[in-house]
Amino acid sequence: MRKERFNWNLLLELVGKYREDANRCMNVGAYFAGLVSVRAALETLLYARFLLELFDEEPAELQKYGVKITGAIIEISGGVNLHVLIQEAHNQGLLNKTGFKAAERIRIWGNKIHCSQVASGMRLPNIGRKNLQARLNDLATVSDQLLETL
């Protein structure tokens, strides 16, 4: 069974790094790379928000779900994809309808440039300043809503 390990402190740093990189990409016209960074920021932000909930759980409860916490390291059995993270954030009330739609737009645009989509015969979308700015705005919406739930 696949196990994923997360360093909580590094997750928080990564969210900021990905967002900074996306803004830098916007400033220099590297819109494709900026979109990759926005999608990475969204996924990292959602992981961090959900993993935060685990710190309050009892070890026996965590073990039932295949989760182990040692200091700032969180180990999870199995994996979760971005679609599931977004849907679960919406189901739990962490994202309202507007936040859900914003997160989904980021995910869908990210999927358009994913190597499996492009390599299976789809064309790369034409990504411009307007597209990246819209996804950065979506990321800000999601970030704000997730922060409000803390």
C-alpha cells in the first residue's frame, strides 16, 4: 500500500513559494509555468488545511484511518487526488459554492496542461496573461475561504 509523508511546516512554506512563483511568472510572461504553480499551491493549501484537523485527533482514531503523526511529520496510507480534496472541502463547508467553483477552475485548467492529457493527443491550451490572472484570483478566493475556517 502506498504511503504519503508530509512535513507540516514545509507544506506551509510551499504554499507561499508556489504563490510567489506564480506571481513571478505573471510578471515575466511565463504563463504556462505560472498555471503549474497555481495548481500546486491549491493542492498544497488543501492538504495543509485537512491535515491541520488531524493534530487534534487521538492516536487510536488516527490509526483507524491509517494516519500516523510524529512531530511535524504526517504519514497517510493511500493517496488522495485534487478532485477529492476539493469535493471534500466543499462537503465539509470549508469552501462555499464560489470557492468550490474557483478551485474546480484551477483543477480543470491544470488538467488541460497535465502531461497525461497532452501526451494522449490533446493539444496544449493557449495560456495567456488573462488566464493566469483569473486562476490567481481563484486561488485568492479559495485561500480566503479556507483561512476563514480556522
